[in-house]
Amino acid sequence: MTLRNTLLTLALAAAAPLTAQRLPANVHPEHYRLQLAPSIAQASFAGSETIDVTLADPSATVTLNALELKISKVEASTAAGTQTGTISYDPAKEQATFTFPQPLPAGHASLAVEFSGTLNDKLRGFYLSKTKARNYAVTQFESTDARRAFPSFDEPALKATFDVSLTIDAADTAISNGPIVSDQPGPAPGKHTLVFATTPKMSTYLVAFLVGDFACSKGKSDGVPIRVCATPDKLPLTKFAVSAAEHFLHYYDTYFGIKYPMAKLDLIGIPDFEAGAMENFGAITYRETDLLVDEKNAGINSRKRVASVVAHEMAHQWFGDMVTMQWWDNLWLNEGFATWMADKASGEWKPEWNFPEDTADTLDQTLNYDAGKTTRTIRATADTPAEIEEMFDGIAYGKAGAVLGMVENYLGAETFRQGVHNYLAAHLYANATAEDFWSAQTANSHQPVDRIMSSFVTQPGVPLLRFRDIQSAGVPVTQSRFFLSGMSPTSDSIVGWTIPVCVKTSGAPSCKILTPDAATLPIDPAPFFYANAADKGYFRTAYTPAQMKAILPHVESSLSPSERLGLLGDRWALTTAGEVPVGDYLDLALSVKSDPRASVLDSTLRAIDTIRLRLASPAERAQFDAILRARYAPVYAALATPGKHSTYDQQEIRSNLFGLLGAVGDPATLAEARRISDEVFAGHQPKSGPDADVTDAAILISAEHGEAALYDRIQAVSQKATDPELQVEALRTLTRFHDPALVTRTLDYTVSGAVRSQDSWQLIGIELRQPETRDRAWEWLQQNWDKVKAQLTVASGARVVTATGAFCTVEQRDQVTSFFATHKVDATERTLAKAIDSINDCIRFRAAQEPNLSLWLAAQPQ
């Protein structure tokens, strides 16, 4: 046996326990008749189902998924008769096997199953969602949790149709994927049974049913009735989402060229909901803060968030629900597309809200996420539930979405849209792979989309395009893998991409394909060139000093806001990697301090905040803060007083500058922040209107310098507010208090039972990230780990681990490594590795750039 074959054998042997969690391929479901009777008061449910299946070959056993269910009876009916089976469980594989006295013949069979389970408190499967008034029974099945609600073939390719009926309390209603077709009293006194229409063929993770006293606002689009539902007290907050859904349904009907297939569309806000939202076919569920908003008084950013999340989940109704990935290794086909599509659709609806700049900002953050030592390919191994959970990350959403945006920019919007339509039409109600998608685009466009996308989907990391001085044939360029840490590529990380590069000069942008072996990018002579027109390319750029000098005079006049964001992002990434002195970046950032677009200011302020908090020594921070006060206070003073006709940019710039000046200790800003906070809590100033975001910033600034009396006021708001957004804002504000006793009080509060588990991890994460609270929070976390872990879910556990990546010392890195080695958190192997990488990157960044910051500070006018 050769060495290669030996390694292959070992790899297959190591993989065997993982792939064994997949179901046998012999049985395929066709239809479920599912009957459930939840008891919210008893936190339990009883169920029965008939699953019509097809057997490829005769078999005496049928294996499907079941977890935390008690199956009391199973019968199999075929043309030969009915048999009663025995039941065995394999909890490690999350499977149950039915064994029958005689083999079931190949062909059609029906499985009749009786079972029961618990309405759990883990925000997954069929679970309880709680309010002060009552409890609700709701579902969340993605990715592998339908098996917690009913025995099922719980894999995305095993699609079937579903008939759902729910027997519930007479005073309650229920929502499922299809509309209600029957509502009959009984079978027991005080109960009624709702029967829902048969669904299209779909995956188990898209099934949904919700029970309670939901109240709904109604709308309609393209003949489809739309409801936005919530607990009754939050009904007034549903109107904005109705308007958004009405617009997006028509937009998607037109864009995809395929009509929305369900008889209705419901969007439901759930009080306890871990995910942002879930695209259940025809019954989309949301965290309340991502669906419910006071459209008259909420800030624009709150409405933008709701619009974006509604657009994302509705895009899934076509791309993900109608056509579903074959397996979870192609999750990006769902999430990347919906992420890209959400900004496109939202920007078409509300162009004044600058969604293209949000896309550029997300691209910049994704490039940084992907430029770590630990990353993954877009399509990666995902065989176990833990591996599947780790797929829901910045690669599946951000990178995949960015690559699709790059391809659309290269092909043209209409050509790309036609390719999307062709892909969907070819796979309606079925499953597909990455190759299916890029093959459809290649066939439609006659461009090498297959080579472009395969190079990005199957290779990890971020390309760096490094340019040299322009020659007669164009500009020489090399590509390599970029690491944010500045580490040199190793032999196994030197890869090549097929990249569409769109160059902007004094003329119209032109796009060329840069292959791995290309050494020159053809461009026409011009005063300057910018190698990422529209900021759609998934790569970083490194220009020569002369090329940067030529670009800078044209930044405001010739680069779009998105392109300015791309340039700033590239320069900051190179600064972080140690290639550009931090002083050069600061000179660039300060040169655009009066940029009229809020996104540009926000990008530079995030980098400046990193320099203040992670790079500068205490003495340097005092000097740096004085410079920032001197440079930015006049910009703030020159802003117009806000009015009802203020633009989004004007409101955002005012809020961001107010927050910066408060952070750097500007006396006038601190006094104004306290005045605004006092007026808000005295009831003299409404927290709404064009200056609402400044009011929010003022309260945060006051909290940083606040004492127990202010803390008590804000905590009371978090406990009494009926608006979910206001409640969560108040909770997050508690983390801004820096007094050690109040930090401990906040952390204790997170595990007291008074904070929803969906929110508690956010508070812990913020405290871990802030330099002023980090040490106390880390000590507390270790001392109270049992309490914290008791309320962590798979997703929130990963987020707490991620937060430790904000540390920046060798000692803390070693503590994190040691602690999580003995205090395991499920599905966080790659997450922990990325957190350790982040700490190491910060240590290197500080060592490389602190001397440069000192030089820059010394050169500034006193």
C-alpha cells in the first residue's frame, strides 16, 4: 500500500463515525400526516403520524431520526398487510430504528407512529416561549431539530409533503405552513382541532407550527394574503413589517420570474427565539426585535434592520425552500444568496437608506473574518449536528453572499437574474448543489462563472492583489493569500483564484478575468486607477506608494461611497497586517472626517476606536483623545440642527460624532449627554424623532460615567418596556457602566432568570469585549461557568467563546485555551481556534504598530 493510500484509509476510518450519522438511503419519505396535541400547561405534547414511504429494496428495518421522543407504537402497512414493529434507539446518532417481523417489500409502505415529547426550554425543536402573561408552544427546526418534535427523515434532500393538524385549547389559535382548512371543536371538551392545507414538497427543517393567542395585522401582495403576527400586546408594532412584506413579495415574484407558491404568507414574532429569523415555508418566524418596530418613532436603523431581515427570509421562500441544498455542506446556497438578495431588495425599496454601503461594509468585515489563520472553504465538511451548526458563520452568509455579488457585478444584473431563474426552474421543489448553480450561470452567460465560483467555493481565504508600477501592457499584478495577522503564506496556503477584476480609471470601468497564472492586468493609461470598481470584488488590494498618491486626490470626487469604503477597508487591513504604518492610516482617516456619507465616517471611527483601545497605552490614549477632540469637535459643531427633513446620513453622522466626542471626553459633549439623559428619564424629552440616535448615544455616554441611581433607572426600563427593541437597548446599556460593582451586578443579572437566554449571552459578550470591563467579566465567567452553561444553547455558547477573541495578552490567551480545554462548549472547535487566532493577531498588531503610533503622535501639533 502506498503512503497516499495509507493516508486515505486512515482518513476514511476517522470519518466513519461522522458519516454514519446519515440515514440509510433505502427509504425515502413521500408524505407525512402529522397530528399533534400540545399541552402548554404541562409543557408536553402527544403526537401521531403516518409517513408514506418508498423502499428501494426489501427491508425488515426502517431507520429515521428521533431525539428526546418516546415512541410508543409503530405499524407498517403494505399491500401484503400490516405489521407491528419494535423500536430501538441510538441517541448518539439521534436515530430510531423500527424492526418488523417480516421484511417490507420494495415499493410503497405507510408507517403509523405514536409518540410523545416535552416542550423544552432550549429554544429548539418544539419548545416553550414565555411572556409575563402566558406561554406559547413554538418550533425551530433548522438545522437538525425537527427530530425533536416528530420522528422524521430529518435530512434536507428527503423532501416530502405535509398535512398538519393541531389539537389545542379552545381559546388559542395556531399557525402552520399552510392556511387553516378546517377548525372543529374537540375531540375533548375545551379543545379544538385545526387542520392545515397540504404543503408543497419540502424539507423537514422548514416545517413549523405555533400555538397561542397570536394577534395579526393583515396585508396582500400579488393576490397572496400576508399577516404579521405577534403576542397581542405587540400588535401595534407589526404594521411596518406588513408594508415590507407586501413590497418584497411582489419584487421577488418579478425578480425570480416564479410566483410565490404558497396560499398565504405569515411572519410571526416570537418572544423567546434564538435565531434572528427562520424561513419556514409560508410561516416565517422571527426574534421580536427583527420583526416588530414602532414605525413612527423608531430610528431609521431599527427600520432598516427589520426590512433587511424580512427581505432575507422572504428570499429563502424561493432560494432555499422551493429549491434546497442537497446537503448542509452547500448551506451557502441558502444563506449566501439570501444575504446578498436582502440588500439588493431592500435597496430597491428604500434607496435613501444606503443599502449598497451596508453591502460594502459587510464585505469589509467578511474579508477580515476570512483572513484569519483559521477559516474554512465556503463548501466544507458537515456530517454531524455539531459540524452542521458551525456552518452557520460569516463564511456561509458573508463570503458566499459577497462572491455572488461579485459574479453579478461581472455578468450584469439582468444576465445574472436570468441565470438564477434558470437554476430555480430546473430544480423546483427539489435539491441542488453548488455545481448546479454555477453551471446554470455559465450556460446562460457564456462566461467562465464555473471557474470563478469554484475557485472561491473550494478554496479558503482572501486573495491579495499586489500591484507594481504600470507598464505598457498594463499593470503587473501578483496574487497571494492575505492574512490579517501579516503571517507569510505557507506552501499549503499559496493558492490561486480566477477573479473578475473591474478597474476604474478616468473612463468607464472595465472588467477583466485575472487567472492564477496571469501576471498583468490590462488597463488604459490614466491619471489613476482603482482596481475594485463598485467595491464588489472579493479581494484585498495593495498599491505602490505612487499609485496611492495618485488615488488620494480623487477619493472624494471620483470614488463612490462604496468604493471609498473599500479603499479604507483595504488600507486598514494592510495596517492591521503590519504593511502600512498606523500613522498613514490615521492621516487617511482624518482626511475624510467631513465625508458626507455616514458609512465612511463609521468605517474610520471603528478603526480609530481599535487604535484607542487596543493599541495606545494609557498615556498615549490621553494624547490621542485630545487630538481627536481637536479634529472632530469642529466637524460636529458645523452640522446643521436636526429637523424632520434631515437625511439618513445627516442623522447618522450627528449620532456617530456625538458618540465619539463623548468617548474621548469632550466636556461639552459629556454635559450635553447628561442633560439629554436627565430629560429623557424625567419624561420631558421623547426618545424619538430625527435626533433619536443622538439620544441613544447620550444615554450610553452617561452610563459609562454613571452610578447606581442611573443604573436602576435603566434596569427598570429593561424590565417594564413593552417595545422589544427598547427593552433590549436598555439591557445592553447596562453593560456600558464601568463601575466594578455594577459590572458584577449586570453579569449576575444575566444568570438570575430575569433575562431571556436569547439575550443573556449578548450582555456577557459585550462585557468580555470592552477593555474597561473585560478582566472582571472573564474572572466572573470562570467563577460562574456552571450557571452560564446551564442556559447556553449551541449558538449562544459559540458566541460567548467568540467574545473571548477580543482579549489581547499572552496571559489571557493561555487562560482561554486552558479554560475551554476543560470546559467544553458544543460545536465550537473552529470557533475557539478563531478566538485564539484573534488574540494572537492583536498581540502581533500591538507589537508591530505601537512604535508607529508613538511616532505619529509625536509628529502632531501640540
